[in-house]
Amino acid sequence: MSHAHDPLRPDRHEPNLSTPAGDGSFTVQPFRGAPLVVTVAQLRALPRLVVARHQIVSTGHGASGPFSFSGAALRDVADAWAGTLPDAYSVAVLGADGFGTRVLAAELGQSPPAGPILLAYAQDEQLLTRAQGLLRLIVPSEKDEALRQVKWVAAIRIEAGS
Ligand SMILES: Nc1nc2c(c(=O)[nH]1)N[C@H]1C(S)=C(S)[C@@H](COP(=O)(O)O)O[C@H]1N2
Ligand SMILES: [Mo]
């Protein structure tokens, strides 16, 4: 299937160099029902997982890292706050600047090295600053242009279908 016209599957993107405002809180939009706001403190209460030796391959300024990212599994976030999930679904993850990606349900269960997909709040054991992307989606399997390493995560939306 082609994703050529899907704005959450860009082929390329120049990274946004200006940091959008926010404290890392994000909205979870369940498939049905009202959205809720989750804080970084609530996220940190979920099991902490680590993705080690992950490199950010930037279009604009070369690769950085490898870093060790830690955070909560996107799957645990969905289980905790997204309510009843449809049989087939994907999770749209959007940054405060509108950049984003879509994670398929099947990807949520991936083990290393392809997974786990994290909502990371720390890099090399230091809490991420807002400028660094607090919070940042880490998709370990994506190694090309950081197109799925979404910074400034502000909203997560459950969408039916795959
Ligand atoms: N919210 C958001 N996340 C983003 C981007 C962006 O523009 N907005 N750019 C992506 C791209 S294309 C790159 S190369 C990396 C840059 O990450 P870095 O600042 O850690 O090098 O962020 C990715 N995540
Ligand atoms: Mo990039």
C-alpha cells in the first residue's frame, strides 16, 4: 500500500528548528469518547523501558547519538488511557508543531531491536529538555531520516483501521 498522500507518512521533511511551547502534557483521544490530558508525571508512573544505542539521523545536520532513550511504551500508554480499542486500529502521534507519524497496532508489540516504541522523557539518563523534544516518540526500527522520531508529542489519537 502506498502512503504517498498520507501526511503522517512523509517521504522527507526538514526538521523544525523552533521549539513549540508546552510542558510535555499530551492529549489522548480515544476511538470513542472524550479526550483526556496526561502529564509527564503520570507517564513516568508507567513502567520505564529503555531503547539503547538509538541514533537520530537528521536531515538538516547529520546524525546524532547513539543515545539511550527511556520512557513508557506507547502500548502501555494506549492500554492506560485510550479506553476500549477497536479491533483494528492505529495510533496517530502528533507533535505540537503538527509533525507526526502513525503507528500500526502490530508495531506496538515489537520486541528489540524493532521495539519497543517509546514515549521517551529521558535521553542518556537526563530528562529531556523541551528544546530536545520533551516528550519524544522513539521508533527503534526507523533509521533513515528521523521521520518517525517525533519531538514535542502533544496528542495521541486512536484511529480505526490499519
Ligand atoms: N515535532 C517534530 N518532530 C520532528 C521533526 C519536526 O519537524 N517536528 N523533524 C524530524 C526530523 S526530519 C528530524 S531529522 C529530527 C531531528 O531531530 P534532532 O533535533 O534530535 O536532531 O526530528 C524529527 N522529529
Ligand atoms: Mo530528518
